[in-house]
Amino acid sequence: MEVSVVFHKVAIALGLGLLVGLQRERAAAPLGGIRTFPLITLCGTFCALLAQSFGGWVIAAGLLAISSVLVIGYLSQAGQPEPDPGVTTDVAALLMYALGAYLVVGHTAVAIAMGGGTAVLLHFKGPLHRLVARLGDEDAKLIMQFVLIALVILPVLPNRTLGPYDVFNPFKAWLLVVLVVGMSLSGYVAYVLLGTRVGSWLAGLLGGLISSTATTVGFSRQAAVTGAPVGLSAFVIVLASTVSLARVIGLVAVVASPSLRMLAPPLSAMLGLMVVASGVAALAARRTAIHMPTPSNPAQLQSAIVFAAMFCLVSLAAAAGREHFGERGLYAVAVFSGLTDMDAITLSTAGLVAQGRIDPGMGWRAILLAAMSNTVFKTATVAALGPRRLFVRVGGAFAAILAGGSGILLFWP
């Protein structure tokens, strides 16, 4: 190894050790600080350099030596009036030794990222502990359910197409389930952390992330039963629908990124109309806290399986409709499936575009039709569940949005 490369790796090891040592010094850790951690990291680096000539036993011997020093330090602290019972500093020291060694044999960027991440993790001890304290048993169960969906089930699914029309790939279908559940879960976790009483803007943002249809149902019932402010409820419903379309564009960007340049402009134009409608609704809303209806757990395995089945059925119907009935078949599927859920038709249509089975023009029109169908359904929901004044406000906003969407469908080049 060239001398310049050695000095480069040593400098990085020294910098990472100083970074973590600074954090431990600020935290008043008894076993290591601004001097100890750079020395530990450099020890790992030089042990790895020596191992290139003398064998890997040098790294193991260095690790044993560092561990022995930590044990001795821990035993010396045991006799103090207030000994530190934690092992965070000890584990951090072992990790920094390993990172110092990895700098020599592995990827420099990975070592730097891990060293920086270690410092950040150590620094945010207080916020992390407060976060865990605020999570209840049900919230912990929710996180474990998402782990089951994303890290247990997904890796074992076959990554090949099955069935008619070559549209069903178990791995890719479940990967999209993980994507959708993850987006909904982020909104749900924010709801749990922020509490049930949130500002109207935040209620609309969270509602759009979790489920704009469920938000429409919840706020319509709330306005009818509890007499919640109509203007505020209307604003939250319109804003949630706006965020839902932004979420749709995000899904398209993930699934059909090569065609995003052709898919995004008309959908973004529709989003612009909805942003304007949300702004108009905001002018009539009182700026106050609002009680947000409790959303359902988005990471339930049953819900994930139902969505996966829906996605597969919509994908099959879209492919069959396109194959046998042309554009009209695909558009009919989009209108029907978009009534209550936008995610399945968005992902299936974007997937067909990504595979080159339909052109982007047909793709964005199908997604836009599904969005308009969903808007019609939510208008009917407000009419059925909410008070008449809420229907007037929401219906007026959604009617303007539907008119604009029709114009995009008819006149977009």
C-alpha cells in the first residue's frame, strides 16, 4: 500500500475517532473521551495494516487487548460512589476499533458513514429515549408488523412473473406493498407522536399520507356528530386529497422513473389545481387545533395481504382490459378501481408504463381518471355522511377540481 494511501486512511481514522470522542467527552462518559476514542480507532487501523504482513491474528489480538482495557476500566469504576451501569461507551469503543480496521480492508465511504452515524446515534440519546417512552405497546406491535412485512416476508418471495399476461411478480408486488405501507406508516407514526389534537394543516397532511378516503369519512362524521367547524373540516378534506395526489406522483416516480418526464407534467397540473383549491379552502378555515379521528393501523398483515390481492387483481384487469378492449378497457378499470383506492391502479399502471406495455400518454390519463373517480367518491361520501354546509363547501371545491381535470384530459397535448 502506498504511503499516501496509508496517511489518508490514518487521517480518516483520526477524524472519526475525534468525532465520536468529542461526543463522549460532552456526555461525560467515564471510560473514554476526546483522546481515548481516536487512539482506539487508530489502533484498529494499524492492527489491520500489520495484518497485511503478519496475518489476521493481529486484528484479533488488538480486539482482545482493547476489550481487556475496557474490562479493567469498568472494574475500576465499580468502586466509585456513582458507577456508570451503561455499556454504551464500551460498545462504541469496540465499534470504532472495528471501523478503524475496516478502513484498511473495506470501503472508505462505508466507514465514514458508519462513524458519522455512530456519533449521531450517541448524541441523540435523549430524544430517542423520549420517543421510545411515548410509544405504547400497540405502536411497538405496529413497528414489528412492518418488520414482518418488509424484512421477513419480502426476501423469501420468488422474483419472477407468474400467471396470465405476465403481470404478477410476487416479489415486486410485495415490494410495492412495503412502499405503500411505509408511506402510510410514516403518517401514522407522526400522528401518534403529535397527539390527536393537531393543527388543520397538519391534519390534512397526515390524512393524505395515511388515507385521504378515511380522512374524508372521519371528518364528515365528525362535522355531523360533534358539530366540528365546517370550514375547518372542508379544508382538511381538500388538503388531504391534495396530499394524496402528491403521494401518487411520488409512487409514479419510484415505479416508472424513466418515464416520469412524460407522466409528471399533466399530473402536476392537476396537483396545482388542487393546491389552489386547498388555498381557497384555507381562507375560510379557522386556524385552530382540531381533533383528528384515530386512523387504522396501516401495517396490519391482513391489510397488507388485502392490498397485495387488490393490486394483483387491478394489474390483471388493467392488462386484460388493455389487451382485449384497448384504451377504453384500461380507462374503465381505472375509473372503477380508483373509486376507493388510488394506490393499486397507480402502481399497476405505472408498472405497465415501465414495462413498455402502454405508452406514457395512456398511463397518465388512466391515473388521472382514477384520481377524478376517487374525488367523485369522496364527494358522495361527504354528501352521505356530513352536514349539508360541509357538502356545499367540499362539493364546490371538488367540482372545480373535476372541471380542471376534464380540461387536462381533453386539451393536454
